Amino acid sequence: LNAQIKMEAHASATYLAMASWCEQNGFFTSAKFFFKQSEEERGHMMKIFKFLVDTGGSPISPEITNINHDYASIVDVFENTLEHEVTVTKSIHNIVKKTRDLGDITAERFLDWFVMEQVEEENTIRDILDMIAVTGTEGVGQQMIDNQVANWIK
């Protein structure tokens, strides 16, 4: 779970960097989306951290490094986001398998929320990438993409 805390913290920092890239490149709605995602990922980190405290574990405040700040395009930003979310999903699934091996029903039940949250996370990014594919990135397409991202801000 400490490794997952670090992964969630890294996601928060990555989404903050993506928000910055979006702001600098005129994708202001996408920036709002990634600022919100950054907060959400920090919330995930804190949820796991608090669970460990509550169950007598030893959560570790993670050191975060290797945050990418450079992207080729808005498509690159969202493709990287999907890749990251798929990695997080795999990590959560591996932790669930480990809890089953250990017979840790409490941790497994706790992780149920994260399993379903990842379904939502991946689906959101896939929907945005589908919208980008339909809209296209030529001419006003990029501005249309940014405007449509508002539909996915929670």
C-alpha cells in the first residue's frame, strides 16, 4: 500500500504538470480538468495513508521525482494520462490479489472502492480520446477539444 501511496502522489504531481502545460498552451478547460484530477489523486493517496494509520500500519510520505513537464500536443497529454491510469489499475489489481493471498479481508474490502474508481478513471480518459479522434486536431479542432473537456470535469 505504501507503493500505491507513492503512485497516487506521483499521479497528483503529474496531473499538476499537465495542468501547467495546458495553461501554457492555451488549453484552459483542460488545465481545469487536470487541476481537479491532481486534487483527486492526492485524495486517493490520503485515503490509503489514513487507512494504514487506522489499521495500525506505517504509511510513508513519498518522495516524488521524474515528473514530465513536456508534451508534444493535447493528444499526447491525454494519451499519457490513459497510459498512467492503466498502470494504476494494474497496480490496484495486484494489491487486491496480494490481499487475497494474505487473507486480509479488511484491506480487500477497502480496495473495492479503488477498483471501481479506476473503471471510471479509464473510461473518462478513453471518452476524451474518442472525442478527440472524432473532432480532429486541425484548425479550430483543438479549441473544440478544450471546450468539450468541460463535459468531464466533476
